[in-house]
Amino acid sequence: MVMTSDRLIGVDSGGYPTQPDADAIIRVVDNELMQAMDLTVPLLTLFGGLGSFNVSAVKHSWVEDDLWRRRITTWSSIATSGATSITITGQAHRYPIGTILAIEDELMRITGIVDANTITVTRGYAGTSAAAHTDTTKMIFVGGSSMHESDNWVYRPTPVVSLPYNYCQLDHTALGNSWRRQSINMYGRTGAQELDQLTAQTLAEKTVAIEESLILGQRYSGAAGSPATAGGINYYVTSANGAGVYNKAGAALQLAHIYTAIHDRVNVVGQQNVGRLIVVDRWGYEKISSFYAGSRRLTQDERVGGATIDTLRTPWGDFRVVMHYALQPGNLYILNENFIKVGYLGSTGMLHTGEIMRNDGPFNGRYVYSDITFKVKNVPTMVRIHNYSTTS
């Protein structure tokens, strides 16, 4: 706002002497500066913050034990009723000799473990009828194990231990202003306050960037001129790592799709282990809310309309629903927040700020520094539904 004075202070308007400051300008500047940016980090809050664990190497690993599951998830079709060899890729160690499996109306008993990918079975066990089955049919561990009294001990194969890994992602930014600017008022605040504000804004920006890396980051070892980056949810929650992944090929998202995904995960890992956090793009959030739009009636005196769902109540329990703008359109994840963590390297990797010495003149210097990485563990407890329509 610009104002002009029409007289000298203490001298009446029109008095003597002549008004030398009639055109003097007084500038009044609002001293509240604001940087308009997204500062929300809901997932970092849910996943335990920035310091959930500490690592001592730029490349870090964690151990995951591949235990048996109720449902056999990858197996070849049984084209004839007489076939006794079944391929269950990478899963043979989960089911010792004597294990009883159920598929449609047939029971089978495992009689041998040929190798890591192959088992042999007795077909039509316990009076059931052998039949041909496709590999899309559910095969489930159902009846425990059945042994003869005179059988030798059967040793269960040692579970397969895997070592997933990730890289640390280093970020450092310098901030500064001159000694002169530090000492004068700049639009209602001193230069010292200005540097404080810039530091606070940069810390906020970096925190948001870490959350978005947690969602979209790709694991990359780095190369000359290309620093390493940490892989996030988008990198780890894949079918190759055991997640339930459903490509809707442009179809509209339906509640049945979410229910099917949850049901399939329960069959694999059990109801108590399934992820309970739905993270979804804006359109998916609106679709979930629209599933329940007709369940509320508006009376004549009500002036507020609409349905917004932040908890999805299902036969398997309640699932929290969070909309996140970092997700690519057409993506929904069901995550287990107990198995996703943000960590840092050594004693200096936690996001922090400090003073730096400047040798290029009379300037004040600060830095914002982080060396962050992520763990996305037990991926088979999680789901990705993607490529659904964002218009219908």
C-alpha cells in the first residue's frame, strides 16, 4: 500500500512554511511472507517418521523368511486326471511330504519333493475323484499332514531366506545471505529472520520430497554423473516381489475389485497380516466415496450433501483410506504400514540443518542435509490396483 503525506508533521495544512513533503512516499509492507506449497506428509506420519531405523552402509539389506502359505499361488495346470507331478515354482520347500492339498472337489497328498519347483502327489486322495484343473483354480493347503505309523521321519526343507536391499539417497542444499543483508531490515523483518525462514521452508520442502520418493522412488545404484536413488513403494510393491497386482486395463474401479484383492491376499498371508491402509489417487478416492453416496438421505432442512469415505468397512475389517496427490492417476495401493519404514545413514543422515563456513566473501551460510533410505518388507501382504479409468 502506498500513502502520501500532505503536510509537515506538526504544521497545519495550508500553514507556513511551504509543504516540502507533499509528495513524500511512505511504503507500508505486510511482513507475513508465505510460500504456497504442499507441506502435508501423511504417509511419513503413518509409517513412523523419518528415523524408524538406522543403517551403516550406503547399500543395505534386510532378511525375509519365506514361510509356507495356505494357498499355492504359482503352479502349472494339471491337464489330465492321471498327472502326478506338479510344478509350483519356487514353493516346493513350503509343503513337506504328507501335506494334503485341496483343489475343487479333489484332495491330493504330497509324496515327494523333486526339486525347488516340483512336487509329486497322490491323485484322488481319500476317496475323492481326480480331475483336470487349470492353474487359475485355487489350490490350498487344507488337511494338515497324514502319515503312516511306520513312515520314516520327514524333514521339512529349510525355508528360503531372501535378502532384499535398497540404496541410500543423499541430498544436500546450501543456503546463505550476505553479512550486510543479515544486518538490515528487509520488508518488515531483519535479514537474520529471512535466513531462518528460508531454512524452515527448505526443511519443509525436503520432507515433502522424501515422502514422494517413498511413493515413486526407483532403486538405482548410481553411475558417473548420476547419483544413487532409493526405491519406494512403486518399486517394491510388484507381482515379482509377491504383491497382489491387478491391471484393470482402463475399466472403471469397482468395490468388487478392492474386495477381490483383499480376499486374495487373505488367502495368501492370512487376515491378520493383510495391509490395512488404502492409498489412492484423487479419482479413486472419489470412486470409493461414490460407492456409498446413495446410503445417506438428505432431509429438506439439510444443506450439506455428499459422501466422503476415510474408512472402508469390509468383511475382513476396517481399512483406512488416504488420498495422495503423488500417486500417478489410476493407482490404488493397499499397504501394511508395519512393514514400510524410513531410515537414515550413520549419525548424519537424519534430515537436519547446520551452519557452514563461507570462504567466498562476507556471507552467512547454512545447509540442509539428508541421507535417507526405505524398507518395504513383506510385500506379499500388500496390493496394487492400477490402470483403472479416471473418467468413469
